Amino acid sequence: MLHSQTRAPRAAAAPRRACGPCPARASRSRAPRCRAQQAEAPGMLAKLGRVLREKAAGDYERFFAGTSKTRERLGLVEELLTFWSLEDYEDTLEELEEALITADFGPKTALAIVDGLREQLKAGSVKTADDVRAALKAQIVALLDAATSAGGASSELQLSGAPAVLLIVGVNGAGKTTTIGKLAHRLSKEGARVLLAPGDTFRAAAAEQLSAWAARSGARMGAFKEGARPGGVLASACNDAKQAKDIDVVIADTAGRLHTAYALMEELTTARKAIANVLPGQPCETLLVLDGTTGLNMLNQAREFNDAVPLTGLILTKLDGTARGGAVVSVVDQLRLPVKFIGVGEAPEDLQPFDAATFAEALFPAGAAAAAAPQ
């Protein structure tokens, strides 16, 4: 009796084994976990951008260290505040405007900040040097927040879809591939399952670099074929992620290109459509990587890319190597696009989610007044 009962399940299980290489027992145990992961993924992704931003707000030291050169350039501001006199505030405001311009805030943005301070001085809500410093930081934060909210945008990474797709674009030398690797590291660290799609098919070295970052971050590497059409490679990677059902985020690399190369810019449009054909509604974020050392020169790049593939945000790299960090404020002010991340060092953790209040505090720290005071 017992013997006949054990034979019956084996006979019924044989067709299931023929459908694939996995045993029936493994298939049964794996299916519930897969369904649970799929149910949890949308909620996890929706919260991930906020989690990253909240952690960045608490990691002030990285912001502070990464903006040291810009802060040094803005040292004149502290000197002006050290000798602050309410009676001579107009002269001080003119010098303050010049100091902001030298740090690449740009004439338009610097004027807007100073005009805001002038109104508060006239209203009597700002009187002392400490008042001016606090108001200056508040002006910068308000400008950054107003510029992004005007377009209904957010500096938080917006992830949605199953999987969510991030399309990363930029010119040669901006640090695009490295940024993708660091972003994969941060997302993987928070529990997201990431696939890197090698859309830069012009350079085999780009795929090799991306593959190294995939291994380092625990991400999966998509198939690469040198010389293939980028749109086809990205569509294939998105389809693989869709069929696998165990990928939360696809980060799509693209070849670096000059913003003046119109044929290559058109190729970006084609690649974006190829992604959308496989995963309707994707990419959920199209992010432009900009080299922070170029200062205000990045504005023209951003405008051209935004015309080709509507951008949802910016990633500014190499801010730790420049005194032109004020360009962050100017770019947001003029383009009405949020900064999602800034690069303030070489380590993966140095790709920091952007937080306006933390950035403003790093440029004009409260303790700087004592350091600037005459001995």
C-alpha cells in the first residue's frame, strides 16, 4: 500500500520535470517567494528615493568635505559679515553679489538672492550678521525648492514600475559610467535588485567598466554587443528584466556625446522610445550627468539634452574638485530641473542624494563666523 502511494506522485511529477531543469519541489517552494517579492517591490521602490534623501541629510560631513573649495571661494562672504554694519548694508550687498558670482552662482541667480536679502533688510526682519547668514541660506533653499516645485518635480529619486528604468545621459568625460556604478551600489545597498544595461555600444571599454561596477555593487550585467544599435541593446535588457521578474531597477547607460551632435542626440530619442516599447511608461527617470567643474558652461549642455529627451533631473559630479559649486543653484534656477545627486568624492557613498538645506549649510556653516573673526 505504501509502495503504491509513493509511485503515484513520481509518475505525476515527471511532466513537470520535463518543462524545465529545476525539480518540482524547488519550483513549488520558489514560486510563493517570487510572488511576495513582486508585491513588495512597488512599495519599496516608491519609498527608496525618500530613504536615500533622508540618509543624505544626516550625512552632513560628506557634503561639508565635498564643498570645501567652493566654501573657500565664498570666504569673502564671511569677511563681509564679520564687519557687518546695518548702516552700510547696500555696499555690503553689492560685494556679496560679486562674491556669489565668483563662485558661479551666475549674475541672474546672485541678483535674485541679494534682492531677496535687500527686501528683508528694508522690512526690518534682518538686522545682524547672523540674521544675514541665516537669510542667505534660506534664500538659497527657497530658490532651489521653488525652481523644482514650479515644474512639479522633486529632488527625490522617483522610482515606479516593474521594473523601474533610469536612463542616464551625458557628454563625454562627465563621469557617467562611474556615476551609474555608484548609483547601482547605493540602490543595491538598500535592497533593490539592479540590472545594468550597457547602451554605450561604441566603446568596449565602457561595457568592461560597467561590468566591473556590476560585480562590485552586486548588480546584474546586461548582454553587450559592440557596434549594435543602442536602442536594440537597451530594449533587449529591459525585456530580459521584464521576463525575469526579479529585477527592481534597470539603469541604462548611453554613449557620451556632444550636445551639438544632432544625429547622436536623435539617437537618444530612439533609445528612449525603444525602452518605452518594451516597458510602457518607462524610463521613469531620465537623468543628465554634468561635470561640476565646468560651472555655468553646463547650462547649454543641459538645454540641448532636455530638448532631445525631456529630462527629469540632473546629477552633478566632481563638485569636490571645483570652487564653482554655486553653479548648482544657478542651473536649477534657470532650467527648473531638480538636482537628484551630487558627486563629492571618489567613494561609492560620495554620490549623495541632493538636499537643498544640507547643501546651503555646507556652503555657509554656522561655525564659520567664529573662524572668520579677527584674532
